[in-house]
Amino acid sequence: MAHDSHQQVSAEGTPLPSFNHPISVTTLLATFAALVMFTIVTVVVAKSLPMGRFEIWVSLGIATVKALLVMLFFMHMLHDKPFNVLIFISGFVFAALFMGLTLSDSEHYQDDIRAAPSFEGAQTTPILARGAEE
Amino acid sequence: MATAEAASASEGHGSDGHGHDHDHGQFIAHHFTGPRQQYDSCKLGIWLFLVTEVLFFSGLFVAYTIYRYHHPEVFEEASKFLDTRLGALNTIVLLFSSLTMAWAVRAAQLEQRAVTTRSVLITIFCATVFLGVKAVEYSHKWGLGIFVAYFFKYDGAHHGDTNSYLTTLSIVPGICVVVCAALAGIGMATGKPLSGKFWGALALGLGGYFAGVGLGVGYEAVFASEGESHAEAGDHAAPAEHAEGDAHTEAEHEHESTEALVMDPSSDEARNLGLFFSIYYFMTGLHAFHIIAGVIALAWIMNRSIQGHFRADYFGPVDYVGLYWHLVDLIWIYLFPLLYLIG
């Protein structure tokens, strides 16, 4: 990997402490180039390839690749403590839980919403209406 | 993993006693055993903060997902009002600012102070360019009557004056630039060159806002005809009567809107578009708010860099602000395809 070129001395010639891992300029520029490339790819793909309902998954897949590049290189995750990485990833796990549970719940209430005869009708059947509202 | 290597390497060259042998350093708090422990503790703190940020934004992502899941057609319709090229331009500006931020961290680690200052300045400049382009996008929509749900009154005609919205948005950045320039002048005149240098650099950085506005306005002037066809595409979507008629139904029974939509999908497009734009404004607005907070944090870093505070064993603040900045970039990386690249 490109970050192998460790500079062990600072500009003033003193050795770097062990927790100091500068990322090489080559790695930074390569990461940026890849990010720009993926941005162009995602625009071209979304605008010119008819993919219907898969489009969002392709877009999100490319976004995730970009996010990983930013995390691994710009956010120095490759050099960070595994515990810090675990903490950050756990944030996404809880966000996914939040998303998943809310989505399944809303799907559940859609049936009630569709079953409600009308707004006026719903008012005469308060239980159904409450289900539709929440 | 690279981290494990790093840990064993640290044992190797004997700096594990952390700083007791050399001077404790101006910015190492006394309750830490040394620079390394302070750095590790702060880093843990910033990662925890970033987790709260992810969860903070996730509420809006959940709102987006649920609304799109149930009403995909609204998103396809509404996305026509967003300019993909301006969005892509802003994405690249933000990615570039992430590059310069990562470069600033590297330079701070290597004690290249001038490079750190300059990289942070470029990051601030890119941040404000982003805000300037965003201001052009917002004012363009406001000029068309595209607001959040309750105030949504798009009918294919121009409602308000786009330029006056843009001017209003530009007042605060304008004042900030003028104040910074004045403080730079005062700093120079009173023999405080470091302070003068900082405020001058900040005025330059904040001036990026006007570069962004220029970019956006120039872009819209060149592609004006295209903008019109976008407006026409959405024309049939929102006849004026609907927007007016639905306005108070919505005010009175806000939560029934989903129900009414399922009952009669074709009659509520204006309201649906308004709901999409509520999500759009809150997601991009909260993101823009984070950019502004980031600019303030970056200004602090730039000042400390000018003062020469950072050393090979004390570069933490640059790193922490950098992590925050990259997170703001990460969020935009998802917002861009989700909002601009539909249909």
C-alpha cells in the first residue's frame, strides 16, 4: 500500500513520535483522483443508463466506495486504533437499526392507511385513524 | 492491521514512557502522562462525537427513506428541479477541500507550518465556495416559489425576485469579509503581524463565498435555457389552485396527508413536491450548517497554525477538526446521489 513510505523525521529533522503517521502525498492525490473519478462515473451512470429501480442501489454502492476511500485514507482509519474504528462503525450499525425498524414499522401502517375508507370515514373509526396517523 | 504494527513499532523505539524525558510541552494538559495519551484520549472523544453526528443525520435519512419508499414518483418528479451539474460541481469542491484538509494534517505532523496554514486556508476557501453555490441554488428555487411544504407555491411562473433572495443571503458573508479585512488592517497597524495575517487570510477564505456565487450565477447565465426546460418539465405538476387549496387542509390535518395521497395520488402533486423540498431543505440546510461550523473550527486551526502551536507530537487539533471535516464530506457524498441523481 502507498502509505508504506513513512517519513520518520519532521521538517526540523527531529524523529516523529510513534503515534504520528503522515500519509504520503501520493496516497492523498491518488485518493482524490479516485473520488473525482467515482463522482463522474456516478453522474454518467445515473443520467445515461436506464436501470429503473436498481439505479438507487448502484448510486449508493458508488457512494459507499467513495465513503470508504475517505474513511480509510483521509480519515486515517488504516492507521487508527481498531477500537476507534469499531466505535465509528457502531454508529452506522445503530443508524441501520433505526432505519430498518422504522421502515418495517411504517410498512406495517401502510396497510391501515390503505384500508381506511376515507378521511371522514377514518374519523368515525378512531382506532383505524390513529393507526394511519402514527 | 496497520494499527497493530504501529503499536509494536512504538514499543521498539522506546518512546513509550511518553515525554517524561523531554519537556512536557506547552499544550499537554497536566492530567495526561504525555502527548501520546492526550492524543489517544482526544481522538477517542472525536470519534464518539462523530458517531453522535452520524446518528443526528440518520433521522433525516430515515425520513427520506420512508417517504421515498412509499412515494418514489414524487422524488423522480422533484429531482428535475435540482441541477445535477451544480451538485456535481459542489461535490468536487468539497472533495477537494477534504484533500487539502488531509494535506494540512500531514503538514502539521511534519511540522511544515506554512503548508499547514495554506492548506487550511484553501479548505476554508472551498467550504465557502460550496456555500456560495448553495446560495445560488437556494435563491433560484425560492424565486420559483419552491419552499418547504406549507409555503410551497410553485406554479411554473416566477414568484419572487431571485436576485433579492441572493442579495439577502449574501449580507452576512459580506459583513464577515469586511469585518475580517478591517481586523487585518487594525492588526497590521497596531504592530500585531500574526493577528493581521490571520484576519487577512480569513477574509480571503470567506471571500470564497463570493467566488461560489459568481460560479453559480455564471453557470446559470450560460445554461439559462436549460433551467427553463427544467421548470417546464415540472410545470404540469403543480397547478396554482392545488397549492392554495391544499394549504390549509395541510395546516389543520398535517398527518392525514399520507392518507389523502394514497386515496387520490394525482391531485396532490404540489403538496407532495413541497414535502420533498422540506426534506431537501432540511438535509442540505443541516449540512450547510455543519459547513459553517466547520469554517469556524478551521479558522481556529488556522490561527493556531499561524501562531506556530503545532509540533510533531502535538498536531491533534488539526487531526480532530480534519476528522469532523471529512465526516461533513462523507454526508455530502450520500446526499448528492440521493437528492440530485434520481430518475
